[in-house]
Amino acid sequence: MLRSRRNRRDSQPSPEEFSAIPNNGYAVGVGTGDAPELNDLVAARLDAHDHRYTRGRRALVEALAQSAGPVTISEILSRDSSLSMSSTYRNLAVLEDAGIVHRIVTSDEHARYELDDAVTEWHHHHLVCAGCGTVLDFTIPDDLEASLNRVLRRVARANGFTSEHHRLDLIGRCQACG
């Protein structure tokens, strides 16, 4: 889902349509506003991968659902003292394998984690700072997203590849890193 739309007759999008936006705890789609549905979806996905939805995994999913964007393991642990570091690493790997969590690798020493688009039903992209590792979520207008999908499908087809979905991470420098 997109946060802003423009008249399709406009030739240029407004700058604010491309601004990084906080996701407000994944309130779009399944997010925290509908925790029972989120928990049911996660439990079903884990079950399909022969894993249980344990208390630790539930705590991780809830921490990610309440985050304002992709977070590091340190940030997750600082929000929930009941989680241990070793269990968090193991559980994040299980959740990622089941398509519940998406890991964003950055240039710093810490990966960032967020609930996967398939869980939140909020398709978005990332600005990733090569200097400090900051990750910001952003969306693009519907017509531009459709054009991007068409180009990516052509590239995939030309290379004998079947595309299931895409993720776009723009690597650069944030304002602080210049």
C-alpha cells in the first residue's frame, strides 16, 4: 500500500512522494492494529515449516511489529529483557526461513530486521546508508511501482528467471554521513 498518490496525468511526482517515511509500527495491513490476525498468520507460516510459535518467537514478532522501522538485534534486546541473545539469533533465523522476517544487511556490523512484506501487506523499499548503516523505509507511487515491476519481469524473463517479488535497497549516504 502506498502512503501518497498523485494524479496519473502529472508528469513528475512531488518530492514528498519519495521521502522516507516511518511505518508507524506497521499499522498498514496486518500490523499491530490486528495482533490476533498477525499471530494467526505467523503461527500458520511456522507450522508450514514444521516449527512452533513459541513464546520467544511471539515476543520477537511483537517487538518487530511495534518498531518504527528495521531494527538491530541490540535494539530488539533492549526493548524486551526476557529475550536472550542466543535465542534471539536462532529464532530470527527460523522466522526469516519461514518468510516472516526480512533481514537487511548493511555496511556496519549489524543487520536490521523487520516483518516481511508478505506478513505486513505493506510493500516498501529501503534507503541504506553505507556509512552508518541506517535503514529508512520508503514507498513509490503506484504507476512507478508498476513500471518497475514490468522492467524487472522483462529482465528476469530475458535471463530464464521466474520472479516472485522484488525488494529495492538504495545504497548511499544519509545526511549525517554526507
